[in-house]
Amino acid sequence: MSLAAPKLIVSDVDGTLIDSRERVSRRLREALATFSAGGGYFALATGRPPRWLFPVLEQLPLRPICVCANGAVLYDSDSDRILTTRALSPSAMLELVGSAREALSAHGGVGVAVERAGVSAFDREAELFLVTPEYEHAWVSDEHGMGSEEEVLSQPAIKLLLRNDKLTAQEMYDLVRPAIPADLAHVTFSIGYGLLEVSAPGVTKQTGVADLAAILGIERAEIMAFGDMPNDIEMLSWAGRGYAMGNAREAVKAAADEVTTSNDEFGVARVIEALYR
């Protein structure tokens, strides 16, 4: 296939694949079904852990392999199987939290949470998502586990979450990122309010998509990717063709090859439909 007809299409979820009502449009479902029927592979690449994917997967015409937790996990949604994981070690997380707390000391400090891989998307949430008592949830969570910072950071995690409700994510990033060496961890964010997402060094959606492409035997030039937030930048700039959504941040648009319309204006569907004209 040429670049105009990729072998693999990869899409971010929030702000990209789903609209502002968290729905996958009928138009996009039909476009994905056409692409899949022609022999193409489709995958999700998201900051979400596997356990948060099924409200989206239930709207799709297929059950894809998913790049989860910003590249830390490859998850086969058809068989509910974790294929690969790339985790932060407890010692690295302890160092990370200390550096972040110092960087944010003048702004109210930091709350800490972790996502662990487990073996299934249906493992108990309290075993997969653990928070410290001072962690201010950025979304509704009723079944998380709770423990001291020592307990929360005692096991490897696919993602470390740093929370400060007095700052935006960009403000947190500007303060924390310089304090975290690249060989210790990768720091990014995917929402506007004060929450940073930290992965093992070098782990991004790009590395997750590259792992998937290697499994499928697909070259980088044969991949098309879509995204809207800073945690998509590496993936969009690496893929054979990277598309930023019309609602994307300016830094994301600058990293992409093209800009499509917003997630509420069928941005992903428009590009896929154009492959068949």
C-alpha cells in the first residue's frame, strides 16, 4: 500500500476518536469498517489503562490491539490479554516524587497515584489504581485503592500520576519536567488541569505503536496516526503520516504533517474516507 492507503491507522481516544459526548460517530464506524474490510489494521493509542477502554470499544466495529497508558502497555482487547508492559520501578518513582515535590513546593506540593498493569482489564480497580490520601481526583473514582506513599510506590507501575489542583497541566509540566532527567522517566500530560502522567524512560505512544508495528510486520511509513494532546506528539511526528485534530493544542499541530477537522466535525472519519475516493 502507498502512504495514502496505510496498513495501520492509530488513533488517540479522548478529543480525537470520540466526540465531546464521548461517542464514536456512525460515520467513523463505517469508515473504520471499510478500512478493516480492505485488510488494514486499526489500533487505539491512549493514555487510558485497559480497564477504561470498554465504553469506547463497545462502539467500534472491531476489537483492536490497543496501545495503553501512553505506550506502557500493549493490550489485545479481543482476547483481554496484556501483551507487553514497560513499567517504572519503585526506586525510580520514589526519586521522581521527591523531585516533583521539590519543584512544586511553592505551589501546594503534589498528590501521587499509580496505575498497575494487572493481567486483565477486569481485575479489581482497587488493585490497579492506587492513590495516596492527599491525592485530589481529577475524575470520579469510587473503587480505587488507597495507601501511604510508601505502599503506593512499592510495586512497579505502568504510569505514575502527579496531581496539583492549583496549577494547570502546562504549568506543572514547566516546573516539573526540568527536574526529571530523561533517563529516569518520560513526563507528559493529556488534559488541561493539573495532572502529569509519568512513564518509564523513553516510553511514549510512539514506542507502543512501534512495538505493535513490529508485531504486525508493518513499516513506519505505512502508519497513519491521529491525536490532539501533548502525549500524542511523539507518535504523530514519528508516524508515516501524522494528523492533528482541529481541536488540538498548537504544539501538537506543529508536530503533525496535517491538521484535520475537530473531533466534533468528523476529523478522523474525513481522512479515512478520503483514502477511498
